[in-house]
Amino acid sequence: MRRKVGVRTSVMTMLLALSIAVPLVFAADISQEQTAKYILATVKAFRTVYVKGIIEQAKKAGIKPNENWAKDDHAIMLPAQFVKAAGAELKDFELGLIGLTPIYKSNLPKTQAETDALKKMMANPDQKVLTFADGNQFKGLAADFAIVQSCADCHNAHPDSPKKDFKQGDLMGAIVVRFNK
Ligand code: HEC
């Protein structure tokens, strides 16, 4: 009898623990996914404003985006440099840009899971955001399209670019966010 009560109590305790733990696990996953999505949406919005608002306006005054902008009084940073510079200001998580055919190899995906996710996105560009766990980190990718012709033109003309046939509207890579679980 005592044993039965013991078993019943431990089963009840286990069920109780599970009923608390399972929703907690799901809640944690949802909030990491949601966090990644909010960060990506915000970065993308700022990046779009930089390209369509600031760069396009500055061009009218003869100021153009240039990789070596710091040495040129009539140049401002590239859209990618804008995102990477903001990422360099962050301490609690990583922000960057990746591509499968990057100008610099440092912009290749950092892990197999990132490569797989970016390939999946390239195969189906309608999937504009992807989030996933990768080891001890949680990550998110947001599709980065050639929203203006100059995105494609500059990459095609860059001597280090392995891909020379980008067109306006193409998916060129992704903004990536990485944070510890
Ligand atoms: C004037 C040239 C230029 C323009 C315009 C430009 N890029 Fe880039 N882009 C670069 C360079 C150079 C890099 C590498 C910068 C670095 O990592 O320091 C880069 C990096 C990237 C990357 C990271 C992967 C890779 O290919 O290296 C993506 C994605 C990207 N650009 C997309 C875009 C998009 C989208 C636009 C338009 C909104 C754009 N670029 C406009 C020159 C340019």
C-alpha cells in the first residue's frame, strides 16, 4: 500500500513537473524565435532606409557609396558596411551579412547549419525569414534582395566577386543574427 502511494506520488510529481517544464521549453523556443525575428525586422528596416533614403538622396549631391569611403570625402559606407559597423557596436549578440557567393570569404556562412538555411532560402526566396538552433546558439536569417539596380551592378563589377550576373530583385544573401541560447 505504501509502495503504491509512493509510485502514484512520483508519477503525479513527474506529470506535474512535465506540465510545468514542457510549456516552459516551448515558451523559451517561441521567445528566441520571436527575438530573432524582431531583431532582423529592425535591422532590415534601418538597412532599407539607408539604401532608399540616405544613399539615393546623397547621390543627388554627388556622394556615392564606396568601399573605401573613410578615405574619400565624397563617399559614404556601403549598405553591407553599414550593417557590419552596427554589428561591431553590439556586445550581447552578433549581427552580420552572409552570402553563398560573397565578395569576401569572411562573409561565407559560419557553420553547416547556416549554409543549409541559406541554401534553403536561395531555393525558395519567398521564405524571407528563417530561424533555427545551431549548437549553443540560436540564429536567424533575413533575405537580402537587390532592392536597387546598384546592388547588382557593384557586386557584378567588383574584382573579388565570384558571381557576375546578379540582377535587380535577386536574392543576394542574408542578414544574420546569432545569439547564445
Ligand atoms: C558600391 C558597391 C556595393 C554596393 C552598391 C552594394 N554592395 Fe553589397 N557588398 C559590397 C562589398 C565590397 C561587400 C563586402 C563588404 C565587407 O564585408 O566588408 C558587400 C557585401 C554584401 C553582402 C555579404 C555577402 C557578400 O556578397 O559579400 C551582401 C548580402 C550584399 N553585399 C548585398 C548587397 C545588397 C542587397 C545591396 C543593395 C542594397 C548591396 N550589396 C550594395 C559592395 C557593394
